[in-house]
Amino acid sequence: MIAHEVESESLPVAEKQAMCLSRGALLLDQAKQKSDDRQLLTYALNENLEVWVAIKTIAERNDTGMSDNVRDNLIRLCNYVADTTFKSAEEISEEAIDSLININLQISEGLLEGLQRQ
């Protein structure tokens, strides 16, 4: 499981999540490249969804220090990822996979940029 593989206590939560999102993007890209391997795609989608469930759990907390706007946007993205994953589980398009990959990479980059500003 992606979220559980990044266990270092020395890393801030945002950095751990950024790493998990990047790994999720990599798994999705690998699954897209091997489009005939349905098991790999299912694994990648499940792992990616797990990361987004963790992000949603954090975003829904009141003690995160996130602005309401950031929190609402993250929750919307979480819902989009879940909807895309569940609706497309049987026949997910390359465009949908690309969308999930791009979201992961953009949010990961944003998390790391936020850490640099601190």
C-alpha cells in the first residue's frame, strides 16, 4: 500500500503525501503503458484511491491549518478521483488515467512548494 510504504517519522505529512501521490502517478503510468495487464491497472487504481482517501481524511479535519478554500478544493479532487476510479473501473480510458496522473503530480508539486515556503 502506497500510504503505508512511506513510514519515516522524520518527514512532514505533506512530504509523505507528496511522495505517495508521485508513486501513485508512476503506478498509473506503468499500468497505462501495459494496457493489457488488467491486474496492474486495478492495483494502481486501488493504490491511488487509497492515497486520496487518506488526503480526504486529513482535509476533513478542522485542525489542519488549511484555508476553507484549499480544504474544499482538495475534497472536490478526492471526490473526482473516487468517482473516476469507480465509474471507470471496467473500461477506464487513457484520458481518465492521464487526468489522474496529472492531478497527482500537480498536487504533489503544490505540497512540496508549500513546504519550501515554510
